Amino acid sequence: MSEQATDAQTTLSMNGVRKAAVLCMALGAEQAAQVLQSLSPTEVELVTREIAAIRVVPPEVVESVMGEFGDVSRSVESVAGGG
């Protein structure tokens, strides 16, 4: 199995909280704060706990999570924009 396939499987097996934590870590403090502002207090607590628990995230996993976020963002924009 290729490395890309393995990374995609790793990302698929990650829950939303972990993906959000990886995303926030990759975005940096300012942009992560904007993301966290859109979450409920309970979600913020879950994500920040996950950030604290994460030791190392391989660059390929960060890239995969960022790609998924971009795909979802484009889909939402398309639906919101009517097409």
C-alpha cells in the first residue's frame, strides 16, 4: 500500500475532534482562535484537550487534514452560493 493511501486511511480513521485539533495546530494561534470561536464551549474543551494530548503529527497527516478541510470548505461555499 502506498504512503498516500496509508495517510488517507489514517485521516479517515481520525474522529472529528482529533482532525479539528490537528487543523488548529497547523493553522497557528490567530486562525485557530477563529475556528474555536465557531464551536460550542464543550467542543472547544474537547479540541483543546486533544491539542494538549497530541505529541507529534506527521506532516503527511497534517496535509491530509488540511486537504479535507479545504474540500469541505469548498463544498459549503458551493452550496451556500447556489452551485
